[in-house]
Amino acid sequence: MARQSPQRPDADEPELDDTTGTSEPDVAEPADAAPDVAAAETANRALWDELRIDPVEIALPAGTGFTLRAYRSARELTPTDVAERDADDPFLARRQVSPTESDDEEEGDVVILDEDVAREFAESEDEEKQAQRGDAAEDGKEDADEVTADEAGDEEVPVFLTHKGRLLLFKTPESLVSFVRSGAPNDLSQLDSWDELSERVEPADIAPLDDDVYELDLVVENLRGGHDTWDPTLLIEAGEVARDLAYALRLPAVLDMLSTGSSLDDLDEALRASVGGGIGGFMGRRRLKKIGAQTASLGWRTIVGKISAVVDWRD
């Protein structure tokens, strides 16, 4: 016997389920049924805010990777040891004597391998000469230096997930967390919050804020496009992370290129002024027009290259 289609119930009668014959009440979707993304992000940030360490994402020409960064008082930190790194790079050596030189040649005969090395070598000689000139005024100068050192020690400085002068970059959050939990030596392990991080961190926590995502791989190309295409946010953020990395990785040549009064520092100041309104923004844009695009792109290519050279990629 064929099953007859059920009659449409009256509007005021509950609708019956075809299979059970029971009424099917209208069940409202719970307000919190969908994943609460905002709550998850808040939970992730609570970990980093509590431990005062942040996940960072850095894009370089060789790829994009995750690492960690913190800021601490300079007196609390032991700088990364660059002796092994510099020994592996002949261009960082202060001098290299040619194999054809005889033993009785003067000590001053050296082969300079890099312009930065030449400058450092000259500065080193000047410092040695000044050290030999001892006089009574040195006591007062030393007292002043001690005060300056104390003030510098209170300044917060950046420290990254580094080891022996190299920045550790991880291709995935999982590989970064695995390293943190492994107990492998690194420069962040000196922080008092490191042990707790290694116990609590999960791959889902490796979610950098937008302000902690840096695209150094796009900087040179952006600058080459000319003044009208320059991206102030991209370039300003690149300058910030480059200064942090140069300090943490002990790259004096990069710090010098971005130091106050340098052409790249002038570019940074003009970019910051240009994003503002009023006369300040107008003057900033005028200053940008006077900065050579080729000079800026060449300078940044050098900076990105020097940072890339001291990256240790981890899968």
C-alpha cells in the first residue's frame, strides 16, 4: 500500500517528524557554537603578555620564517657570542696576510677585505692610540663613563631567538615549538620566563600580531619602483626590525647604515612625517622627493644581505 503524503498541519499545530511522529521543536543555534576567534586570540596573547616574549614572522629573499623576540634591560642580557660566526666569515676578519709575505715584513702590511672592516680597523687603531695617552683627566672621564654605562644598562634592548650570532628562523610554528621544548641552547634561554614558555607554548600560540610581521623581501623592490610607489608602512617597519636584528646579532655595519644622520635614517624620518597630515605630512613628502631611489635601494639591499647571511634556517 503506497504511503500517503501527510497533510500540511494547521499553522498552530506543531510539525511532526516524518519518521518518529514526534514534534520537532525549533532549536536555536547556540550563540557560541561557532569558534570564538577573538577569545582564542586573547588567550594566545595572554601567554605572550605574561612572559614578555613575542612571536615574530620575518620574510627574507630565501623564505619566510617564525622566531621569537623579547625586550629586556641591557644589564640583564648576555650578548650573543659571534666569535664562531665571524671566524667562519673571512670578510669579517680584521686582517689577512698574503701567503707570499715573508715573516720579516712589517706588521702594518695587511689586506683589507671589506670597506666595513677597513673602517673598523681604522677606528680600532685610533682607540689604541687614545688608550696610550694617559693623563690626570682620565679619572673624571671614567666617572662620567660609568654614569653613562649605568643609564645604558637600564635601557630596554631587543633579544631574539639566536645562537652563536645567528638568527634561528623556523618554517612552521610546529618546528619552532619543537625547538623551544627541546632544551637546545639559545640566547633566549637566559630569560627568567623561558622555562615556563617551553612548558606552555603550543603551535597555535605562534600567531604574530600584524605589527610583528616584517616583509624584508619586498623592501628593495619597493624602493626601486620610485617615490610614487614607496610603501611607508612596509619601509618603516623594515627599519624597526632591521635595527633590532642588527643590535641583537651584533652587526655594527647595519647599525651604522641606519644610525642617526645616515641617508637611510633620513629616509625613515621623511616616511614617518609623510604619513601625517597637515604641513608636517606635506614637508615629509617633499623630503622624500629629494632622496635618491637608487641610493636607498642599494643601501637596503646591503642590509637585507647582511641579515640574510647570519640566518640559520630550521625546518
